[in-house]
Amino acid sequence: MAEIRTIRTARKQHTCEADTGTRCRTTIEPGDRYLLASLPPNSEMGNPDWWRMKICRGCAEQYGQTLDEQATPRRRPARRRRRPVHAQTTYRGRRIVDVHLPAHDIA
């Protein structure tokens, strides 16, 4: 199986782990986009578990491809997120304004 490349947005600080002749050691700050390269277990390298490498934007774009061009395309579309359902807002496509109870149930 081949390498999987995903674009992520950092939520905390990371250090760039790219080795392009010299170690980068750039700090990936929160909010920055970076490339996450993953290699699954038992791949062509013979690794026993997942290998992950965080690569900063500068190192990823060093050889002419943008960050977006390097992402591995998805095999299937992303899961559709459902909107939260509010029980009292609609009933069969109509908005509920008031709830009327029968008069015989009121004591």
C-alpha cells in the first residue's frame, strides 16, 4: 500500500519532521496548514506499525507542487454531516407555532 498524504490544520505546536538533505526543525504553529504523510503497517518498508510524519508548508512546497496538489485523493466522498434535528421546529415540513391540548385533559 502506498503512502497516504493528508492536509491538516494544526491545533497545537508541532515540529516539522521533513528531512530534505538537512533537518528543517521549523515550528508548525496552531492554525497553520501542514502535510501529514502516513505509511500503513507492513508496507514496502516493513514497518510494524503506522509511520507518521508532519511536514511544514515550506518543505512540502519545496519541489514545485502546492500543498493541495500533494494530498491523496479520497476513494469515497466524505461522510455527509447531518444537521441537528429539533423535535419541535417542524412537523411534516410545517413549522409548529403552538401546541393545543384537548380541554378535557386540563384539570
